[in-house]
Amino acid sequence: MALNPSPSASSMPSLTDRVFQAISYRQDGAVAWVTLNRPESHNAFDATMAEEIRDVWRTLRFDNSVRAVVLTGSGEKAFCTGIDRNWSVPQPESQFMIDDPGLLLGPKTADLWKPVIAAVNGMACGGAFYFLGECESIVAADHASFFDPHTTYGMTAAFEPMLLAGQLPFGELCRIALMGNHERMSAQRAHQVGFVQDVVPAAELEATASRIAHAIASQPAAAVEGTLRALWAAREMTRAQALAMAPHLVSLGNHPEALANAQEQFKSGLRIDPHIR
């Protein structure tokens, strides 16, 4: 069945004109900044935040002016501390079904295939991993910490460690999932094991995330999005399945005009001065 043409970006309501209750949104050139904005609750997510964040992810798919996203939390204490414990989520009576609002939070689950950089500005625990498990890179303030309190409170940690599988070595993932409130992973340890890519003073967090996001956004969108799909295919599929997709992703992402522009830049002697980390 053929799909109807998508609406143009100009026909979609602008996110910058929207009034949000639990998040804030702004755009800096080709980079969108999405901020979890419930600092009084350590940016824990409730029904309003879950609905607003999913709406933002879905809307950004139609906005070609946005090529990368930075996701962060308001304040300095917490990025996100999971679900708001004052929110009682109705559940089906059947034990074979579960209504998990955390599944509304991830950009990839919402079919957004634009790079998302997480700027973690404090505690990230429990349901925060619905976000972090679907981001491409994590920048952390040096006071940030990561933990999962589920087991301490008599709950099974299932979705959270599953979403982090592939980002953390298995032993480290087990420690977070099983230790509950008895242990927290520091930003420094998270960087050491490869979960976090940059650890910076809190005052430098925004600038660091911005530098990364703007560098990615400066490159041809189709090439970036094709590369993103290739990376996630490699993470989630078998090697043979992922490699079978590679030729199609190359064909879709390699636009002739982008290749020609790059060749002209190379011939002109224009070079990028890379950041060394």
C-alpha cells in the first residue's frame, strides 16, 4: 500500500510556539534543545511529561530544520529520577499485559532517527534509562551519577537494563540493575567503562553538548541519518542481518549533491580543525 505524502514542515505547528508544562523546548540553529522541566520532582516523569516528550519526538520527524537534539534536565541535582512515585498508572487485570508509560519516552521508539545527545546534569536513575538507552552519546557533569533503585523497592528491573544492553559491559549492567540503592555509578566510572563519552565540570556541560550536536548537525542530514540507522541495526540485529541492510542504507544516504559538495570542499583545500578528546 502506498503511503500518502508527508505534510511539509511549514504545515506542522512549530514546537517553539508551543507552551509545555513538563518540558521546555528551544532551537539553536539546526540543534533542538529538549529539557525535562520538573526540577521540584527531580525531573521525574509523569503523564504530562510522557505525552509531551513523545509529541516532541514525533513532531521533530517532520522538521527538516532540526538535524540533532540535545536532551537534558533542568536544575543541577537531577537529569531524571524515573517515574513520579505519586503517579499511579492503571494496569490491565491480566498478568500477561502491562501498561508501561516509560515506553513513550525514547526517541527511537517514537521513530525519530536524528542523533540525540544526552547532557546529564545530576542523578540519572531508574526510568531515566528509557531516555539514555535510546541516545547516541552521553555527556555528563562531573557530579552526575547513575543507579537503578528497582530491586531495593521490591521491583524487577527489566525494561531499563534491557534498553542499556549494548551500552554497558554485562558486569557493569548487572551491578546497576542488582545493587539498587546500595551503589551508584559515578560519572567518572561511567566514562571509564564507555557508557559516558565526556565528563566535564557542570559549568561546561551545555557548551560541550552543544559543540557535539552542532558538529553532527553541520553534516548532510541523509548521510547522518543513514549512519544512525546502520549503527542501531548493528546493535539490535545479528551481524549478517545488519550487513544485509548496509547496501540499502548507503544507497539511501549517499546523495549525489552532498558528495559533490564534499569533493569541491576537498579540492578547495578547506579542512575541518578537529577537536581532540
